[in-house]
Amino acid sequence: MKKKQTHDTLLFLALFFFSDELLVARTTSTIDVDVGLVLDMNSWAGKMSSRCISMAFSDFYASHSHYKTRLVLHTRDSNNSVIGAAHAASDLMTNAKVQAILGPQTSMQANFLINLGQDAEIPIVSFSATSPTLSSLRSAYFIRATLNDSCQAQAISSLLQTFGWREAVPIYVDTEFGEGIIPYLTDALQEAETHIPYRSVIHPSATDGEIAAELYKLMTMQTRVFIVHMPPILGYRLFDRAKEVGMMTEEYVWIITTGITNHLSFLHLFAKESMQGVIGVKPHVPRRKKLNRFIARWKRKYVKDNVDVTFFGLWAYDAATALAIAVENALAKETRPSSAFHLESGVSQIGKHLPEVISRTKFNGLTGTFNVLDGQLQSSDFQIVNILSNGERGVGFWTPDRGITRTLQPTTSESHSSSKANLKGIIWPGDSTSTPKGWVIPTNGKKLRVGIPVRSGPNEFVNIIRDPCTNKTTFTGYSIDVFDSLMKMLPYYVPYEYVPFAKSDGESAGTYDDLVYQVFLKNYDAAVGDITIRANRSTYVDFTQPYAESGITMVVPVYDRRSKNAWVFLKPLTWDLWVISACFFVFIGFVIWILEHRTNEEFSGSSPHQVATGFWFSFSILVFAHREKIVSNLARFVVIIWCFVVLILTQSYTASLASMLTMQQLEPTITHMQDLIRKDDNVGYAKGSFVLGFLKHMKFAESRLKEYDTLDDLDVLFTKDKAHGGIAAVFGEVPYMKLFLSKYCSKYAMVSPAIKTDGFGFAFPIGSPLVPDISRAVLNLTEGDKIVGIENEWLGQQTSCPEQTTLVSSHSLGLNSFWGLFLIVGIASFTALIIYGAMFIYEHRLSLSKLHAKDLWDKITICFRKREEEQDSGGLQMMNRSMQSSRHLHKTNHSILSMRTSSSSSSVSSRSSSGLLTVADVNLFALREGGNSFV
């Protein structure tokens, strides 16, 4: 009895714990998982997506029959409204107990459903909600199985950059879908230096009249490049109205986004005709066998619809496949699979695992590799298409790595590029094959208002003449003629009129900075004149290429110092070069004496005679007047090098002195800007010029800054003294200073270097399409001969003024230019002395070894003295033979002389007999004999 009770108890426990598993095993081998689908079933896109999802489940489980799960689809109609989509999702979560929801169809609907999925921990997998704003919600339960609209912004920007369009107007629907792309598109266009002058917003329920009114407003603007981002039905209506109002002609450019290109298969014939010439971007889907088989099945199954499947249908197919794989993989994580798919307290038990599992799911789908990262399908390449009357035509591709490209196969000659050569031929609106320039003069006939600076007195660059009789204003000058020539060189006609930047009384309304700022404020469409291109100005206007050089330079009075300077002959060389040269003359004389006086009779004799001879020889080389013979090879080596150095010195000195006495006629009174600041001198500047700000920046006292109107006024300021407002220097722009010097070149000099500026240019509002065309015209004008004629007419032939240099002290030659020569001659001299000393020691090595002295120097000194005595002794023997010959020839004279100097003779004879006859005794004796001294 106890055994039976025990058996019944174990059976009860087994049934209690494993009833679900036994029931599943007995009833079926698969587990049904409920999923929801929220679409607008009244639209063709909704019906197509629903069919694609059904085909995806059928195809997937037909090839994966071994899977334990089966997705059961519960479809709800959103009725094309946000409230309807929210109600459908709530019903699916509450009543159908779904574990995931596919959809909804629009971005606005997805915004509500994401919050519901977050609370219930049910993933929302959308294949058609493309707005970038959905990513900002940062929900882990939102999976975007389609491309984000922001991915196409760079492709559109590259298109505009390829064709050189500097302005574009986005036209978008006033919904979350339309507004989501605008920030990303704006950033991309700014990187390509493309300006957005206006944004056109179309209400989703706008009437045809309201659309036409907005298009008429766009026609009054100069921009002709439009980027359309809206749902396909609204987009078709927009292009119909554009064709009616005449905006589908050859001067217009229309670019459509994926919002329309993804649904091009829905286009009816009339819609294609109204969109002919439009270009657009759409995701590129490689045509694989799997995709081709699916399209063939689609056409066979839905042959009556006669509509191709769109990208959203393909993404819906891949999203359904990914969800089926993820549910199967999530099942493996659950220890009790049968209870994992029930909602407890309104929270899915398996839904919390699905986002992570979907992110790890990768497979080859119809659109390519399905790969979700950070809850979004990764972007792909884009195809650029041209809409024609018979359909679309691919003209190129865009890839993140290579930019615009003709094909997707990489070539060796193609890199990241934005060249029109990488695109096939495009048919533009109006059946034109010529690329539109992207802008025109507005249809309201408004002329460009060109601001002109006003300056009193005549001006070679801008001159305004008012006729008091007719009250007509005439504008002339170098800048005016250049601008007129440039406008005539443009390939299109641009009407414009000059407007003086003046007050009601005709006086100037401000500085040049004020005039440029008026262009920024749109009070003028351009500013023409002698306007310098400055960095601070370029922050709020665009400048053309410079048409004239410019820069800030200093002009000062000059005076002639040549006739007043008696020591001008010293100026060719600096003082340090004079000193070094003199020292080397003495040093070379000493070296030659050392090397020659032992063997050369011309360098022997008394000490004063030897010193004089050495100096004479060294300095006579200066004019190459030396007559002493050189017998030592070492001395010859030194003399050759020294002659070369002296030759260079003398020639350089002669050239520099000649330049100072002939070419350097005038000398500036001021050579450095700091001298003006230190002396607190007055300086001048042109009225209204930016030079005033420059002088203040350079720390000039504002009380010392004097303005002038005309060049004649400037000359008057120079003639006044400091106490009466006179100036010591003027700072101005190089063209004006050259004009001033052409009139007064004998009185003033330009002190360079000039402070560099970018030259004179014409100012336009930022992003103006005229700037690149006028800049190209400037290059063509300045490279031709016409600019020379304009310069000769207004600036005239420059008078032959001597070139003025800035730092006159820089004419003096310094040691820096010759230290290499002195180094060479010094090394040569010391080398000769060392060789001479070594030879001397070698010749007397035996004598040196026998001498008893403390060190080597004492031995050398003793040896030198003995050699002198030996040379003197040899000289005395020669003198004795000479004296004997002299006695026979001058006997009478000798007798007379011997009587007068008997005492001296006896002394000499006694020293001679003792072998102690000195050099002085020999000389004295020679004189007595009527001969010449020997030493």
C-alpha cells in the first residue's frame, strides 16, 4: 500500500513540473510566437510591405523547417494616422500578446510606438521610418531596418560640389520626416561651401494653389538649385505645379532625395513627364540571383498590379527574416521555452532579448548584407539617377570612400573625387544637355546695387562726378573700368547700377569697413572700389580674386647727404671690417718677415729697417706696388693667398664706394617705424582707410595721427613742421604711394619692406554665385593686354624715379661677408709658420741635443743666436775680401780717412784680430773704404 502511494506521489509531481513540455511534445514540434504588423493598409506601400513580409515568412520557414519557432503575424491598420498607429500597437500588445512589432509606416507614427515598446519591452522593428530624429530617442527597443535619411546628405552635397553650385534651396514637407534631414543636410552643404539662402516648407495637406504660391516666391530669387525632400505623392504634385509655372526649364536644377526615388516605380506616365530632367539619389542594391528570383516571383504572383516592388518592400522582407532568426536564437536562452512567449504584467519575457539578438544577426538579404549597428541598418552606396520620360537612368554612384564615381569597380586612375567626368551625360530640365549654372538674375528685374566709396577730390581709382545741371552722377576710375570690363566678360548678362556710399549732402557715409559691412547687411549687392582684401572683412563678405596689388608701406622725405659727408670713403666698410683688415695687414707683414729675414737680404738689416720693410711689403700689396723679392716657398704661398684676399677687398670697396657716390643720391630721413614712435612724430594716413586701425595697433598715439584726403594734401602736410600739424612720415597702401611718388619722386622715398595685404578686390555677400565667375574673369583680364591699357589710362606711365632702399646702413660691407677669406689666410699663415719651425728644428736637431738648457724654447733661442753669429762671421769674411780690393782702388781716400779716425781704426783692428768684429764695425769700415754697408 505504501509503495502504491509513493508511486502516485511521484507521478503527480512529474505531471506538475513537466505538464507543459509533455503537452508540447504531444501536440506539436514547433512553438508559435505572436508578432504584430502596423501599416496603412489603404496605401499601396502598406499592401506591398504586407505581401513582402508574408513571402519572407513563407520562404524562410520553407528553407528552415527544422526551426522550433514559427512567427504568427497579426496585422493592424493604422488608418494613416498617428493615433490609429498607437491604438493598433496597444491592441497588439494587450490582446494579441505580441513579442515584437514590425512597422509602423511613417516616422511620426514610429515616434509614438517607440515609447510604447520601451514600456512593454517589446522591440519595434521599422523598415520605412527614416527620419534621423528617431535616433535621438535613444531607445534600445527601436530597430531601424532601413537607411537613415542623414546617410544621403553627403551624397547630395557631393553632387552640388561636383557642378560648382554655391547655393541651394531645400524644399521639404512640414513633418518630422521632412525636418529630420535638414540639420544634416545643412552641415554637409556647409562643408562643401554651399550656402542655403532660403528654406521652403510645404504643409503635408497644402493645396495646389498654396504650392504654386510658394513656387512663385522661389522664382523671384536668384537661386535655381532646389533639393526636394517629401513623400512621393506630395512630390508628384509639386513637380506638376512647377511645370505649370515654368520652373522645369533649362535654367533650373531639381534634386530629389530617397523619399521620392524609393517610390519611382509608382510613377504614372504623367508624373514622369513633369519630372523629366530631375536628378536624385537612391540606395544601391546589387542585383544578385536571390533578388532576381524574388522579383520574378513577385511579378508572377502580382502580375495584375503591374508595379515593381520598392526598396521598402525589400527592407520589409529582410526585416521579417531577421526577426524570425532572432526569435529562434532568443529561444535558446530560455530554460522554459513554452512560457517565454507569454506577457506577464504587460511585459514581454523574451522581447528584452530580441534587440541584442537582432544586432548580432547577420545574413545576406535581398538588399545585401543585413547588419544592424547601434539599432540602425548600416548605410550603403548610393546610385545617382536621371529621371526621363520613359523612366530612370543611372548616371553614376556615390560611395563614402571614393565620392562621385562612374562605376563601382575601382580603377587605378580614380580616387575620391567630385568631378563631372565621373558622371555620365545628364539630360536636364528643358531637354538641355548643358549644365545649368544654378542661379540667374531674379525675374523681378531688380538691378544689382553696387556700393561705391566716396572720397573728396579727384581719385585715380574711384572718381564720382556730379553734374549740377542734369543732377546726373558719373562714375569713373581705374576700379570702375576694371569692374565694367569684368561684367562684360561674364557669359551672361547681369544688370547693375552704381550707388555712392554717401549721406544726403554728398559726403561719405563712413569708412571702407562700413561700406563692406553694408554688403553684409544686404543694403548693397556688391562693393566696388579700391577695397583691400582683409581677414576681418572676409568673415562677413566674399571677395573676388585681387585685381591690383596692395600692401601698407611707409613714405618719408629724403635728403642728399653725399655733398655734406667728408668721410664717405670710410662708409663702404664697417668699422669691424676696417679693424680686422688692418690687423691682418700687420700680421701678414710679420709672417713674411719671419719666413724671409733669415735668407732674404732685402728683409735683413737693422731692426727698424726690418720692421719698415715688413710693413711696407704687406701694405704695398694693397695697390700691388711691392718690389721686394720673395725667395722662400712658404712665403710665396702666403703672399699668393693674401694677394687674392686683398684683390677681393679692394674690388668690393671700389664697387661699394662707386655705388654710394653715383647711385645713392637720396637718403630717407626715417628708416624704421620704431623711430617714429620713439620720437613721438606725427604720421599721416588716408581718410577712411583701414590704415588707421593698423597704426593704432602699432601703438601710435592717436593724437599723432593726421588724415588727408588727396595726394596734394599729403604733400602739404609734409611741408609743415610738427608744431603746425606737419608729419614726418605717411602710411598708405602701395598703389596710392606709388602714385604719390610718381608726382614727387625727388622729395620722398618709399621705405620697404611693405606690410603684405591680399590686394584690391570686389566684395559680395557670402555665397554669392557671382564670386567664382568674376574671379575667373579677373584672372583672364590680368593675364591679357586689356588691363595694361586701363592702367596706362588711369595710373599713367610711371615716371623714372630712382629706386629707394630702406636701410642705407645696409650698403656698408661687413665682416660677415669676408670672414671666410680671413679664416683662409690665417690658416695658411699659421700653417707656413708651423712648417718653417719644424724645418728649423729638424736642421738643427744635433745642435739642439748638445745644448744644455731648461726647455726646448731656450734651446731654439740659443740655436737662433748662434746661427746669427755664423751668418755675421760669414759676412765679415766677405767684407774683409771686399776691403782688400777697396784699398787698392781708393788708396788716397783711405789714407785721409785713416788719419781722421786713427783711434777708431785701431779699435776696430784690435776687435777684428780677436774675432769680435761686429756688424756696426764692418759698416763703419766699409764707409771709410768708400763703399756701402752690407747689413
